[in-house]
Amino acid sequence: MAKHTWRSFLDDNLVGRAAELGFYFIFALFPSLFTATSLLGLAARSASHIYYSLLGYLSIVIPRDAMGTVLETFNQTTAAATGGKLTFGLAAAVWSASVGFSAIQDSLNVVYKVKETRSYFAARFSAIGVTILLMGLVTLMLASLLGGDFFARLAHLHIYDHFFAALVALVARVFGWLFAVVLLSLFFAVIYYFAPDVKRSQWHWLTPGAAVGIVGWLITSIGLRLYVHYFDNYSVTYGSLGAVIILLTWFYLTGLMLLLGAEINSEIEAAAAAKRLLVLEQNSLAAAAAPANPTLVSAADSSSAESAPKPAA
């Protein structure tokens, strides 16, 4: 199975398609970032801790220098956030992100070996709807992390026993992260269910491909962050564009892990379908080889038994 998955991974050119997804992801980042910064720009004047908490969560997976580029863009756009820009930014973010999801649709159709039968408008409206759903899931993930930190701070403020306060704070943060992981698996499940044009797709909360994709994404994100931290030589090659290249590389790895999970699911479903077809063929052959009329056969066997000579006493 692993060897066949690897061969399909190469045959479907998922390495090149991941680069395509990385471009669309970075293309959709700045309109989405503009919308987020506009929202935070309207609220951060009285809730700056939310701003720093969200940036802290992003810094877990995004390399430090790439995060600096994001911060610079954040500060520039937050300073000029207005209601009109917020409305335009939200529309631009949804449209740009839906273009990225359309690229995911095309890639997963190749992975699942199916042709796109939906019309252009049906596929695009589907992409826009799923994009809004995914944005809602990302918002809930961030809200769960913020909620865990919020209840942890409440525990430290209102519980005077330091040990019990620390225990409650730890439980609150653990539940916040667990809920975020559940929402992340739901994020992958929504993409794998709605993106490919598969007629009889079944809903699964967590699939083997999604598990591999999530774990692979976390490992590669943290690995890239550590590599940039300890081998700070990319600026020699790319100069001032180094931070942008790192951010693009992170998006590339994100798309690669997403496609790898889809390829694993596709191969598992193909193997299960082949096994079901083999069972049906075996049942058909067994039914064809079985006697047509069991009653006549049993009667013939009875008459043969009666006509057989009895042994001498």
C-alpha cells in the first residue's frame, strides 16, 4: 500500500501541484490578513492582548522571519483600518481564498482520478461556500485557544490555592488545544469531502489521510521553523526576499501535506473498492457454479441411495 501510494504520489505530480497551491495560498493570505487586521484594528485599541495572543499562536508554526513580514503587514494595515476597507477586505478575502480552494478542487480531482462534472458557476459557488465554512472553523480554532487562555487567567485570579489554580489553568488550556485539534481534523474532513467531484463520497470525521496530513503538517512546520532558526543562511541566497521565500515554503509544505493525506485516502478507498469488487465476483462465480435446482438434486441423491445394494448381514 505504501509503495503504491508513493508511486501514485509521483504520477499525480503532487509536488508540482503543492507548489501551485502554495502560490494560491500566499495569494489569498494578504486579503485575508487585511480583513483580520481590519477587524483587530477596530478592536485592538481596547483588546490588545487578543492581538498578541493570536500572533503567539501563529508563531508556533510560522518561522520567525516570515512572521516578521506578517507582523509588518499587520501593523501597516491595522493603522488604516476603516469600516469601508473592512467590507472590501472581507469580500476580497473570500474571493481570493475561494480561488485557492478551486485549485484544491482541481488537485483532488486528479488524486481521486475523477473528472470535474460541475459547471464553472456551481464549482465556484461551492468553493465560496466551503471557503466561508473553513474561515468559520479557523475562527473557532482561534477562539478555542483564546478561551483556554481566558479561563486559565480567571483561574489564577479567582482561585487562591496556587496548586489548584495551576491545575485548573492547565486543564483549561489542554481542553482549548484539544478542541482546536478536533476542529483542525474537521477542517481537513471538510476539504476532503467537498473538494473532489466524487459522486458517492462518505463523510468521515477523521481519516487515515487526514491524520497523516495533520501530523505531517505540524512536523514539517516546526521542522522548518527550527531549520530557519539554526541555519540562518537563506538571506545569503535570497537577500531581502528571504522572509517571503520562507513563507512561500511554509505554504508549499502545507499544500503538500494536504495532498499527501488526500492521496492516502484515495488509495485506501480504491483498495476497498477493489476488494468489494473481488468479493462480488467470487459470489457471482459461486452462484453460477451452484446447482440450479437443489430439490431435484436432493431427490436424485435419495433415489441413488435407495437403489444402492445393501451390505450382507
